[in-house]
Amino acid sequence: MANSLSYNNKLTSRENEALDLLINGKSNKQIALEMGISEKTAEKHIASIYRKINACNRAEAIRWGLEQKNSGRDFPHEDSSDFPHSTVYRRLLRSRQERRILMRKLNLLVSITAGILLGIIAIGMGIPRILMETQSVRASSKIDDILTLVLNSHTKWDTAKGEAEITWYDPNGGEKTQTYVNQFVIYQPLSAYIDGYNKNEPGFNDQELWISDGMKIYDLNKQSKTYTEGSLPKFANDLSVMPRNLSEVKTDTVYDHPFSLLIPAPIKEYIYPEWFAQGNPTSAYTLVGEDNLLGRSTWVVSLKYATGQATAWIDQSIGMILKYSREENGRKIVEVNITSIEVNMPIDSSIFSVPADYRPNGQP
């Protein structure tokens, strides 16, 4: 269980933790188990949450939590088991709060600096030459279309199956890295199979498997052959919160696909890349060019902000991010490579069922 971030200072730290689990579809019994308390105490925490936020039921409490996220607070749904556990690597977690902060740093100072630099270049090279070079970037006028594709990526495919490697780098410039491999099978709208392992330390944090069958979600422990069951929250399929056009995008809001909020693995960010289409596209984004990855045509888009930059290889057909790299203060922080992918292919639906040799957690 990740350390819960505060949804609101009305709630105690334990209530925030209970709300975190509530939003992830946990039952009262599961909340009690994960918090190490009695079911009765868990019910008291939940009742207190309802009272403090004026919610009448679970659905209203979940929606309130999402509203806190959309109003600028972090949304603590990512399990710490998806990321390296050392103190150094915890600082690498690219949370949604961090993304909001980074986008807000696209401020007047950046614009002024860019204007000064362009002025110096114009004097030295001549305005006509600058205009000619700008026109030579053939695809630059497509940036709005590309970001719109990213916003609507979830409408461009029905099934996705593949594997990805996510490498985290030492933010202090050291040579140590950690690489996680995520295996995924998604059948939209709400079925998923997510597995993974630590490539650097085999056996470390490799015991968990996550499945959604479209109605229930299951956390499986591969070592003990047990699982914990939870209900799939109603908000998971509520796409009304998602903008369809750039004109609907607010620059201070991160739009995560609702179902992706439940998936406890970093690969979700790139299968559902809607969050990438944030900020002011005329000043933050640059279309670098085109590339071919895994036999698929991609746009290479750079996103610059005050303290660094990110580069995404965006599939031209479906809008997924097939490759991603981010730097902070000149140092690489994370690199993501989808190493194999199949989309819109038949999927054996049995993969979204709990294997027959698993038993419910707590059952002998």
C-alpha cells in the first residue's frame, strides 16, 4: 500500500488512506485487512469520511475524491510496488502532482527567454532565414492534430497486447538503474491483465498480478496462489470527464483515462496517454519528426518545461506512446520502451479470469 497523499485537510491520515482504498474499489473487509484494523473500525473511518465530505454513499465519496484530483490535488492511486523501493528511486516517481507542477512552470519567464533568444538569432542570421528554417519542419503544423489524437487514443483501438520496459535512472547522476518489465493485455472498456517483474533483481517485487474481468478486480499473489477481490468502481467507465478536443483542455488539469487510474503499473501511462496532451501546445510542444518503431509509424514530439523536457514517440494510428524519455536538469530520469505490441487482435477472454489454482485470500 502506497503512503496516501492528502485528498483534503478535513480528513485524518487514516481516513485519507481509507479513501484511497475506497476509490480503488476495495470492500470494507479489504480496507480493514490492508490497513491492519478491524472491519468495524474501517466502517467508522468510512462513515467519518461521508460525514466530513457530505457524501451519502460510496459513489459520492469516490466522485468527491476525483474532484479533488481535478481541482489540483494529487490522486494517490499508484501502488508503491510498481516502482523501485529504495529512497533514491522513490524520488523518481512521476506522480500526477509533479506533472501539474511541471506544466504550471511553463510561465512567462520561459516565453520571455525564448523571445530574447529568437531575437538574438534573428539579428545574427536574418529573419528570412529563420522563417525558411521554420517552414522546413514539415510536420510542425500537425502538432494540434497529434495532441488531439492522443486525447482520443482510447477510441482508436479495442484490444492491446504487449510488453514494455521502464528504466529509472539515478537522479543524482549515478550509474545505477532499475528496469521493470510490464506485460499487458487490455480488452476495452474494462478488462485487463497486468503482470511484471524487476529485470535487475529477479524475484524482487515479482509476486503480484492484477486482473480486471470487466466487473471485478483481482490482486493476485503468485507465490501464495491467493487473491483479493474488489468491485470495479462505476467511475472506471465514465468517459464524460475526458475532453475530445484541445479547446476543451484546461492547462491546469491532468486528464487521466478513468480506467487507467486503477491499473497498478507504470505502463498504463503510455497505453492510456491522454495526460500527455496538457498545457499550451504552441509553447510547450515541438514536433521533432517521424520514426518507425516495431513496424509502426510514429510522431516524435518534444515537451519542454522549466526544469527539463520529455520526448514521446506517438503511434500515428492509435495515439499510444510507444517510447518515452524524460530529463530533469540535463539528467535522464526515466525511459520507457514498448518492446512488443499487437492491437485490435483477437484476445482469449479466459486470461481475464482468476486461474483455477488460486484461492481467496484468508481461505485455507
